[in-house]
Amino acid sequence: MSFKVYDVVRLIAIDNDELLLSDAFNTRAPKVGDIATILEIYSDPPGFELECCDKSGSTEWLLGVQENDVLLELVNI
């Protein structure tokens, strides 16, 4: 599937255990089922910059991922 910048997506699989680690920049690690917005699409290597926010709009995590690190599905809003 081809995604566009500002598409809203759901993480349906995470295939890189390093993404499951918390760090100083994120309030929590990403998890399957999270809803995120694609902020940037990279071509070399293929990937995405994703941001997940809580209900108040505060960023929970902001992460650059390679295309093969995650499986995403488009969320119809």
C-alpha cells in the first residue's frame, strides 16, 4: 500500500525489538494498535517518520522507522 504524508495509520505489527524500548524523547514506547500520523516519508532507505499523540494532543512518541520495521494500515477517519 502506498501511504502519503499526514495519513493516519495503525501499527498492526512491530518487527524491530529496538522500537519497543523507551528513551528520553518519548513518554512511552510504541505498541501494536497505536494510531499515528505519517509526518515524513523517506526513500533511501524506505521508511516513515511517525507521531503518536494522546487524546489531549501531546506527543507520546515520535519515531523514524524503516518500512520493514513496522506493518501499517490506513485508518479511515
